Amino acid sequence: MNNRDESLVRHFNQLLTLADAVIVTDSTHRICFVNDVYEQITGYKEKDIIGKKAGILKTKLTPVETYIQMKASLENRQPWSGVFTNRKACGELWHSSITITPYVIDDKVYFAGIFRVLEDLERGHYLDEKRVRQLQGSLLKVLAISCEIRDPGIENHLIRVQNLTELLVERHNERIDSQLDYHYTSQIVNASIMHDIGKSAIPEGILYKPGSLAPYERIIIEMHPQIGVDILTKIYGELDDELFENEFSVAKNVILYHHEKWNGEGYPFHLAGESIPFEARIVSVVDVYDALTTKRPYKEKWTQKAAIELIVEHSGKHFDPAIVESFITLYEDGSLDTYG
Ligand SMILES: [Fe+2]
Ligand SMILES: [Fe+2]
């Protein structure tokens, strides 16, 4: 109570009696006062934190973007709401949803923050969308690479397919203005690296056989989409976490349908046109492009131009013509130059 301005307290009196934790800072974010609920939840006593910067509670688990957005709103004297992961005096994490409102009293600016504990976040760390995607992406990458560890060249192929998928999905989305949301497009990118996980169950003698395959060998190779889905189902059964729930169906579509063809002559189900899921139609183009432009034991590396010509020739046969058009724009503006 020492340094606290009583007239100021009167202004904030109503707020301070709320059942939520309340903190009031001055324009430099130094703590002016907190209410009893705040003391109870955080374990900080008002007398110990008064005059300190509100940032003492911060943790790195609150994304930097959250602070940037908060600062921008408050600088414009606009209220701001968001989610913070702070640390209590005892070191425990404290997840809360906060609304900060600027007040001008006697020409001075104050910020009043009202925190509400997010109980469902108490069980774990709060992860923002971007970190969830990154986490899912790295986990799937490790899985995909370890499934195909027998082929030393495969890691580069998988990573290039993933990068090309990202380029193509973004370009296609822009070009035809399909307004695909970020969740879906990042799921496609994450899933693309898994497209061939089913090959891990194919005998090496068939998988790496130089020259042409016997009909029964071809049948075995063509089982890799279904085998891949079996593997995926097991992996996701183990992960059994809501973080991965939505990823499953996109990954399944990519794995199961990346060898289907627009004209219905692909495998394993001979689906045609738009009955082939969009994500599989995208990956199918980049998978073939990357295979052509990479040197393999049984073939030389094709030039970018020759690979594009083949893809154009198969537009409407193997590939979705609209997706091929988007892919050509990547070729024309040089975006493919780093990929062979
Ligand atoms: Fe494949
Ligand atoms: Fe592939």
C-alpha cells in the first residue's frame, strides 16, 4: 500500500474486487497494484512486486507474436486479449487468458490486466498453432526418414518433395484463389514427406532392382500405398494425441492416393479426376518431378525443362491440369531452380 496512490485505487476499486486475478501497471508496465486473487494464484505478494516490471512473470512459452500483438494494441490505446503462460512465484506454470485495457487517469496511462485461469491448459504447456505445426512436422519427418533408412538418397528426395509441395500448394492456392486455410495447407506439407512410408515393407531386391520388374514384382511394389496406410494407422494409434487427430486423414490420403491418375489409370483404386483427394493430386506432381530430376541408380537426371515437358504432356492424363498449370508458373518464374 505504501507507494500506492489512493485516488488511483478508487478508480480501479471495482476491478480489484473481481474474482479474477487483476494487475494494474503504469505506462511503463511497472506494477502499481494487484488484487488478492492475483496474490493467491501467483504466490507473489503485492508488496514484493510493486514497482517491478510486469515482465517478471513472463516465460518463453508465450509466443513472441503474442507480445508483439499486445504491444501494438496497447500502444494504440486499444484493449487487447490473448493467452499467456506465466510463472508463479513457486516456479509452476500458470496458463491464463488475459484482457488488458488501457485507462487514462489524470492524463496518465495505466493498464489493467484481468487474468482468467485456463483450466484445460493446466494439464500441459500452451502451444501456439505455429509450434504445434512445427512439432508435428519434425515428428513426421523423423518417422518418414526412419521408415526408409535403407535408401541413403531417400532423405533428400523426401525433403525436396516436402519443399516442392509447400511451393506448389501455396502457388495453386494463390493462382486459383481457392482460399485453402493454413491448417489444411500445412497438413498437406507435413503429410507429403510420408508419401512412400509403405516402401519400408517392400523387399530390397524388388525395390532397388535395376531394369524392368516382373509382373508379380510390380504387384508387390504397387502395394506400398496400402502398406503405408497400415503403418500410418499404427503410428497414429501410438501417438493417440489430439494434436495429431486432424493430420491423420490428410496423411492417409497422400499415402493411399499419390499413385492415382487423373484419367483413372493409376493405382491402387483407379480413382479419377476430383475423386482423387486434392492433397494426393498435388504430391503426385511433385513426386514425379523430383524423381525425374534426380539421378537414380537406374537412370540419369533429367533437365528441369525435360521434366516439365513430360509433366505437361501428362496433364489431364496422369495429372490434374489445373495443378500442372500452377506448377508451370513455378518453373517459369525460376522458383524450381533450387530443386534440380
Ligand atoms: Fe509412391
Ligand atoms: Fe516418392
